[in-house]
Amino acid sequence: MVMEQNLWKHIQYVRTKSPLVHNITNYVVMNNTANALLAAGASPIMAHAKSEVPDMVALASSTVINIGTLDEYWSEAMLLAAETAHTLGKPWVLDPVGAGASPFRDKVLQELLNFKPTVVKGNASEIMALAQANQEATKGVDSTAASNEAIEAAHTICSAYNAIVCISGATDIITDSAQRIQIANGTPLMTKVTGTGCTASALIGAFIGVVENKTEAVTAAMALLGIAGELARKQSKGPGTLQLHLLDKLYSLTEKEFCDYIKISKP
Amino acid sequence: MVMEQNLWKHIQYVRTKSPLVHNITNYVVMNNTANALLAAGASPIMAHAKSEVPDMVALASSTVINIGTLDEYWSEAMLLAAETAHTLGKPWVLDPVGAGASPFRDKVLQELLNFKPTVVKGNASEIMALAQANQEATKGVDSTAASNEAIEAAHTICSAYNAIVCISGATDIITDSAQRIQIANGTPLMTKVTGTGCTASALIGAFIGVVENKTEAVTAAMALLGIAGELARKQSKGPGTLQLHLLDKLYSLTEKEFCDYIKISKP
Amino acid sequence: MVMEQNLWKHIQYVRTKSPLVHNITNYVVMNNTANALLAAGASPIMAHAKSEVPDMVALASSTVINIGTLDEYWSEAMLLAAETAHTLGKPWVLDPVGAGASPFRDKVLQELLNFKPTVVKGNASEIMALAQANQEATKGVDSTAASNEAIEAAHTICSAYNAIVCISGATDIITDSAQRIQIANGTPLMTKVTGTGCTASALIGAFIGVVENKTEAVTAAMALLGIAGELARKQSKGPGTLQLHLLDKLYSLTEKEFCDYIKISKP
């Protein structure tokens, strides 16, 4: 119960502090990412110009880098942001969307990892691709299966880069060097809404921007999204309406709902 | 009835096979395009970097190229994708958004056509602009009027490039070298939602990725979208809610609804 | 009452004339900007390629430039569009998103201002940053506080560039060289939906494209958005559903609703 209460406090804290979150993310999800950050009480800024990326990293509480629709220019901007965050000691999140889908992605990801992200958040196949630096084809960007192999991959990344690793899926798994936490909230219909994983990364960015305990920050963000999705599902007839009710719930979730619904465990 | 039953089978087949659809599309519609593909059971990937476009074309079942917000870099990426698809014998869709609105668009479109798209999908004014390689100004990108002139233009493109041509509008017209099929589903309110035509192209991409008979694939995609829109309209108070209910219906449409509502004819 | 009746006539006029509005705007809001323009009866085109920007400016009734996610290429395209509009005597809107957040933004904004926008629309902190060409950090892009300082800043821009200035906020303030108009519609929840301010700029673009009296055009656009938001709020449980109901209301707003709800004053 102590953990649950801390997590709720972090959700409240984000709502109160309204951290400025700098995002270099993909075109597909920019709108709902920004809306999710606003709904959770954070203040989003999307900026990718090499001419201003260092200013934006410095201005923000945290930076979120999501490579979903990367290209040559954007990957340079991402590297510049990651380097700046690393130099300034600012927390940042890496979302390795589509890791393993092309050698180009994998190369950029390896370079980004060298700037030691505070958190790496991906689905199981992305985390495995990242750990193995392999180039196996992934099936799209919405894979959800987690497994022991994925957990091992998470440990590899965790040790190599001193990052907290979050594997999103039916059960979200959060690992740091000391512990493993599982969140079993959410609903399968969330996989039918594009960018739910990207929203997770953005929310993680908001939480690590202001919460001292980074592992709890990641856990709070994942629990918030999972529970909001679960409650939104009850009002939705499909993925279209789910997307909207999810934003509403991120905005309106109460402590009672949070405590009633959270399914957290430490295996 | 044989045709209708085949079309429903194709819809089921896409839901079962979940084809990976590679999209190089415009910024405006990326989010709802991805959501529409997910709702219909497909697996979208958006990727435009010249450094990985050939990998993505090879990985996917099909590629959809939509020039809505093209620029110099993106048009090179599109040409690279089209060339790769042509070389590998992969099916691909061309959506010539805003054809005729600028010489730049028309030039890129002519180059793309040389890589022989499997399907060209546009509204009447775009198909006419494409056939005539003319540079008359089009009124925006949401024109809907079809006409004999548009059908003639479709035949011209069909013969010149051996492509199936789909003219979207109040009545959708699908022509290949042997036949003409008309779908009279949909609702006028769909023209007040941005990117409905782009969603059509993306769905066509999903269907031609896995369905052998390409003309039936295009027809199934257009019927699915039109019927889903028609049913979504009943629950909507305007274009905002229509967009969401449309995604819900793409996801949940039943065989009974499909068979009850389809308005298909061969004139 | 004369003013109110004129404003409603302008709203009707946009619905009837369906002006083509050319937008160079940010990635985050392109989808809902296009949808808002369609819902209000206008015809949006998004185009940023340097190879076609002059054609698009010439084709459209007006151009809207929003620097939200600018970069080096896009800023050149924006300057080209602004220059073309200025040369052709076409009305255009500048939305200085994030003014003051980086020297890069401020430099591009000063260059854009030299092409004399018809209207500058920003929140209070952006208008102040613009007037002072200062480089103070702004808190994100959703600041809403208006003040005497902001009104002074608006007057400075108004005199220096002969532009109508609109400060969006809880009360929207519209100033030209002769008068000041205030609109007190809207709802605080609109600040939790990304791009509401960008929608305002786009709607202003639609109205100045066809309405002769530019100050009334700006006022009508702001009143339409504010009232639509206020009415949409009644049906919404949070920012997600608000976004959709807002589009519905832009589409369906009646004269009676407009006249019953408008809160306009000239202090």
C-alpha cells in the first residue's frame, strides 16, 4: 500500500507542477501525445530544429525521444538532444519504435543509447532488438508479447547503460538494477489505438521530470495510463471512442479509482 | 451475391492476416490513417527516411504513397519506395492528393506513375488532372464530383499504366481494364472529415497486400469504408464525432451489417 | 446588436463561400486544424514545399503561418509564403507559437513580421515576446494570462507592422489601430486540448480570406470558436471528448446559439 500511495502522490505532483516536457517524437502520434500530456497535467513542447534543440532541452524538465518516423535530419536532432540532456544531467526517455525493422533504425538507436537514457520504453520485440542489436524483421510497431527473453533483454540494457527499462505489454514490466515491478492494468483494445505506447513514453517523460525516485516515476506513469485505459474501455464501443475517453480519464482519474483498480506486483 | 460474399471474405481475411502496410503519407492524416488500418485489422508502419524506405517496402505486404504534404525530400523517398515496390513486384497504391494544384505535384506524380502503381485512388478532379497532366487549379483537396469525364480519365490511366483506378466520391467508381464497379455507400458528412479519402487509400493498401484478386480487394476496401461511414453517421452529431464512430465501425462491422447495407452495381 | 449581426453574417458567408485556406502549420495540430476548417465550411490545403508554396499562396484566399514545429527548411518555406502573400496583396495570419522560447524562433519571427501579416494571433506571453523581441523563456506554448502589458505589446505590433493583433486567452482581445474588442467566450478546458490556439489562427485565416472588414473577420472567428467551445463543454467529460464536440459545434452552430451566447464588449 505504501507503493500505491506514493504512486498516487506522484500523479498529483505532476498535475500540480505541470512539468514542461520536450518531445522529439513521430508525426503519427504528436497530436495525441500532446493531448495526453496536457490531460495528465503536464505542459508539452514539440521541437526538433537543430537550431533550437539545445535550448529546448535546457528549458524543459525532461526530453522524450521517439524514433517512430525518424529520418536523417531528425536522427541528428535526436542525437543533439540526447547529448545535450546527457551533458546537462537532464532526465530523458528513449522510445525505440520499430527497433530491428531496419539497419538505419538500429544504428541510430545504438548512437542514442551512448547518451545514456534515464528510461528506455519499448514493447517486447523492440527491447529484444535493442539488446541484441540484431536486425531481425519486426512485425510492425505494435507487438505486445512479453517473455523471459524480453526480461533478459531488459536486464542487458539496464546493466549496459544504467537505464531503467520498461517493457510495455498486456503486463508492463519495469526493471532497474535492483528490482522488477509489474503492472497488469490496461485493456487489449489499447493496442488498436495508434501511439498508446508513445503516450506511455511521453507520460514517463512528464513523471521523471519532477519525481525524484525515477523507478517510481516510471511505474506511476504506466499505472496511470493502464488504469485510465481500463476505465475508458467501459465507455467505448471501439478504438475510436477509446482514444477520446482515455484522454478524459487521464484528466479526471480520482484517487479512489486509482487505488481500486491498480494491479501492481513485484515477482 | 457471390461478389458481396467474396468482399466480406476479404474483410475477414484482412482481420485475420493483419497485413503490414507501409505508408508514406501526409502529415495531416497520419494519425487517423494508422488508426483506421489498426481498426480494420491491419498493421501500419509509417516510414519515409531514404535510408530505410527500401527495407520497409521489402518488409511490408504493400506500400501506400500519398502526396498530400510532399516536399523535395519526401518526393525522393516516394520515388524510391515506388521504384523498390515495382522492382520487387510488391503491390502499391498511389493517392495523388491535390493533383493539378501545382506543377511540382504534377511532375512528381508523372514520375511516380512510371513505376506502375497497382491502384490509383483519387477524387474526380485529381483523376482528371492526372490523366490530362494538366495544370488547372483544383479547388482544395476535397472535391467530390464524379462525371463521365472522370470515368474517361480513369480509363486513360488504366490503359496507360495498367493500374486499377478508383474514383472516390458520393459514388465510388472502380475500373480495371475489364469492368467497372460502383459503390454507393457513405454519407456526405464524410467530406467534412479531413483525410477520409486518404483512409480509403490506406485501406486499399491493406486489402491488396493480402487479397489475390486486386479489383475485388479495392472494392472490398471501399465498401468497408463507405458502410462503416454510413453506420457511424447514425450515431454522430457532426464531423468530430463521425471521425471516431467511423473508427469504431471499421473495427466492429458485422457480416449482417455489411450485407444489409452494401450498395454495389456494375453499370 | 449591429456588430453581432454582422459577425453572424460573416460566419454564414464563410460557410457559403468555402474559402480555400493555405496552411503552413505545425505537425501537432494539422489534423484538427484541417478538421476545424472543414467544420466551419472552409476548404483547407496544407502545403510547405518550397517548390510549390508560391503556387499555393496564389491559389488560396489566404495563408496561415504557424511556427509551432518550425525548422530550418520550414522557416524558409514560411518566409517564401509570407513574401509571396505580401507581394500579391493576399491576407495572411502569423501565429508565433512559442515566441521567446529560443533565439531561433525569435529570429524567424522578426523576419516574418517584415512581410506585414494582416493578423498576428498569439497568447499573451507570445505577443509580449514578439513585441519585445526579447529572449525570455516562456513556459511552454499554452500560457493564457492576459494583462495590460500584453495589450501594450499588441499596440506596439499593431503600430509597427500595421497588423491586427489578437491575444487569445480567457478573454480574447482584438486590437487594430482604431479600436479594441473583447470576446469573453470559451471554457478553461479548451486549454487542455492541444492546438486550440492554432485552430483560432486557422479560422481567422478562413474569415479574412473572404470578409472585407478584417477586424470583424477576426472577431467573428474568435467568437465562433469560443461559443462552439462553450457549448461543446456542456457535452464533454474531459479534454478528449471536448475536442470532438468542438468540431461538431463549429459545424452545427445556429444563429440563435450564437446570439444567445456571445459575450462581446468594447472597453
